[in-house]
Amino acid sequence: LAAVRHNGMALRYADPALRADHEVVLVAVQQEGSALQHAACELRADRDIVLAAVRQAGWALKHASEELRRDREVVLTAVQQAGWALSDASPELRCDPVVVAVAAQQSGLALQFALDRAPDSKEEGEECSTREFGPRVVRHRASTCPKIEQGVQDPLLALARVSCSRREALAAVRHCGMALWRASPELRADRDVVMTAVEREGAALQFADPVLRADRSIVLAAVRQAGWALRHASLALQADREVVLTAVRQSGWALEFAAPILRADPEIVLAAARRDGLALRLAVRELQQDPELVA
């Protein structure tokens, strides 16, 4: 309990019996919603646990049971926290105007995950649309949900256009770094756009062009913001001592993605363990048993 209270993702390293313990899992997801992915299957179908998880991190909806992804309250809670969680809702709720409106208020980009109608209700030979639903919902529901109109002007929506300009892309990733995933290959290879994105959200590094994932300045900026972004850095930078030290000082768990030679470096392991004691498990076996580090 002490471990997951400090870092919910420590649930990943818990014994199966603890991952099936309701109290342990609830504490873990309250601290870090994404820890839901490491819970036992029966607890990913527990409504109280899933609600706690999506309140903390809407994206945790993707790890909930199929039944709970059809639960309107659960999905509404998730999209209020992260509009993009709409992508993991059931088809029926992805065409629910209120759910879509709430998701779009949180992030205009969520409109791309909306459906015109549930798959089993479409006319014969007609495909469900994920591209045209948004503007129609915005116009149709403006009177019952006034703020939804703002979603259309959300800079994130610009990235959905083929003609998105560099200036629009910069505005979008300044607002939400993870929006980089919707950018064109050219914009993902633009150093200023990527730097702006990872300074906002280090995890956006995963969507950068491979050349920029090998750019030391960009990777340093990413791991300063989110240490675990180290997993998306080039192999050469995963073996860069300064980069790895920066990463583990932000998140001890980043040690998992360091080159083996650095997971055997006492200074780096100590820095990771100071950030999170459980990170010591990720070091080479010899250091796991080092009295100075264990102490």
C-alpha cells in the first residue's frame, strides 16, 4: 500500500494476489489512473475502481472492461478528464451527442472519434462517419451545450487538416503536446514543432520523426518533463549518461529504458532509487543487493 500510494504504477511489479486486492488497486489508481492496466481482470470490471481510475486519468478507460466502456457515467467521467478517451468508449456512446459534446469541450480533437450512429443502426451499405459528425453535432447542440462551439475553434482541430500550417501546428502542440500525433510527417520532423510539443508533454516524443528522437536537446527536454519518455529516445541516447540521469531524476521508473551499462551505474541507480525506491528492481542484480543502495 505504501508503494502504490507513492507511485500507482508500482502496481506493475506487485504479486498477482496484490493486483487482485481491491484496496491496493483502488489506492494505486487514485494515485495514477493508468495503473488500471496492471490490475487483475476482475478489478478492471469493478465500477468503483474504474471510476476512480478515469477520474484521475481519462485514458485509463481503454483498460476497463467492455461492459464499463458501455457505462455512460464511467465514459462521461473519463471524457471530462480527457476528451480523447472517447476513442475507447463503446460505439453507442461515441454517437451520444452529450458524451461527444463533453469530450469536445475538453479537447476539440476528440471529435474525430465520434460516430454518426452506432454500427448496428447504419443503413445498409452506408459506413459510419468519424470525420463529419463533429461539425454537425456542434451546430445542432449549440443551444443545449453552448460551450461546444468553442471546440470547433480549438487549435487542435487544425492538425486534422491536410493543409495545416506550421503556425497552426505550433499553436496546437503548445496547447496539447500529445496533439503531435495528428501532425503530418513534415510537421513531426519540424524541430520547433517537436520541441514545443515535448516541452509541453514529454510523452509526445513518441510521435516525433526518428531523426528528432535522436536529437539530444529534444530528448533532454522530453525527459525533463516526463522521465519515462526515455523509452522513445534513440538507442544512442538511452546510453547517454546525462540524458538518463535527467530522466531518472524526474521518474525513477525511467531506469527501465536505460541502456544495460547505465542500469549498472551506481550513481544512476541511486538517483532512480531516491526518486522511487522500487526503481531499484530495475537495476542489474548486483546493484539490487548493494547494501549502500538498499539502505
